[in-house]
Amino acid sequence: NLWYNKQYERGAIMKILSVNAGSSSLKFTGFEMPNEEVLISGVFERIGIDGGFYTIKINGEKIKKEKDLPNHEVAVNTLLEELIENKVVESYEEIEAVGHRVVHGGEKYTESVLITEDVKKTVEELSDLAPLHNPANLVGVATFEKMLPHAKNVAVFDTAFHQTMPASAYIYPVPYEWYTQYGVRK
């Protein structure tokens, strides 16, 4: 991604989060770049379900905490509080970017992209192809945009990996119209 490459070229040390928002979970890893040092990692589970809890791993120690997690915003707020409490960052302004794992980008996205309104619209349109994942990915994006308005948000698509496959490998043995009309493919 052009923005990251410019930061890297000037030797900037930056802190980024890598997140995977699922329908009832939020997995994360905090990195210091460009040395790829893992500062913190973990998972929030049972978001929107009774019995919410989260686990973080920092400095080789694994910590589990129970917490009511009615929605992703509470999980993200808690994550950000843990970053401060554990001295991963002194201020949220230190987090320069959030990379979001997005399951389905169709054939439109062949690489990671900065998230724009157009990207979010496309991810929403493709939700029929990943109904358990794309809507949750969008919730994660919206929450981080709200909580860290200064940070760049980047979508990293699972489907980008498969864009270089020949048609003979990515077309499923189902009616061809499923591909032409609905985009069903590997």
C-alpha cells in the first residue's frame, strides 16, 4: 500500500492494529512497524452473547478477563483501554493504521486497499457471498473509524489471494450462471 510504503521509506516507527471482526468475536494483534514486533494480541469472544470474555497476550503473559460485550463498540473500547493500561500506547493518536481482515472483496479487489465509502459499499454488496463475515467486518470498520478517526483503515481481502488463479481453477462445478450473475467462484 502506497501510504505504508512512504512511511516505511522514511524510516517511521509506527504502531498498527490488525483486526478480524467476526459476528461474535474480535481478534487482534498490535504491531510496531517496520520491525514487525508484536506488542499485544488477543481475542474478544461472545460479543452480543451472554458470558462475554476476552484474552490478551502481552510480554509473554496470557490474561483472561470476563466482561459483558453487548456489541463490537464495547469490545473495541475495551481493547483501546487495554492498550493504554498495558502501556502499549500512551495515546490513541499513536495508532496510525488498522488493517481489517475482510473475507469477500469479489473480483474487484486484487490487493489491500485504503477503506473508502466505495470499498464499504462493495463489501456490503458482496455480503450475500459471505453473510456471516462481511457484515461483521463492516461493523469492525465502522467502530474503528469512530474510535480512531485519525487512523488509516485498510481492507485486506481473503479473496485477493485467489485473483491470480486461472479460470479453470476458480470456477466451481456448478451452473456457470452462478459465476456470471452472482460472482460465485473460488
